Amino acid sequence: MPNTDSIEELAKFWDANDLTDFEQDLEVAGEPVFVQAKGTSVRINLQPPAARHLKKIARSKGVKETTVLRQWILERLKEPPPAGRLPNKTRRG
């Protein structure tokens, strides 16, 4: 079995192999192995040409569209705000 945390590599491995071939290597996990990350989901609507372009970029990187979007958003959030503009505080009311 591969010794990796890469979901893509593991997916390729299990697409080509069968779990029953590794029964002797299996162990009972005492605690959860995968824990869903706590975060907030955001839904966006894209026009078809933009969605196709995004899909093409994601395919070229070998990742999902959501991975590309998440990376872009996090990169943008690390940038300082434009000169003379401060980020808006959450408004209530």
C-alpha cells in the first residue's frame, strides 16, 4: 500500500488495486482517521464560459475546480488591501 497523504495518489492506487489483496495488512482504527475540516461553504454561480475556463484550469493542474477556487481566494485574502482602502467590518442591522 502507498505511504502517502495525497488523495489523488491514493485514488489512483485503489482504482488499480483491490482491498482484498491487502487484508493481511489491515488494522482496526481506534479513533477516526479522517476528520472533516471545520469551515464555511460558499456557493457561487458562474456563467457557462467562466465555468468551462475554470474546469480547464483545474484539469490542467489535476485538481478539482473547488481546489483552484479555494487557492485563489486564500491567495487574495493574504494580499494587503489596496492603498487608501481598509477592509469593511461586518455590518449589522
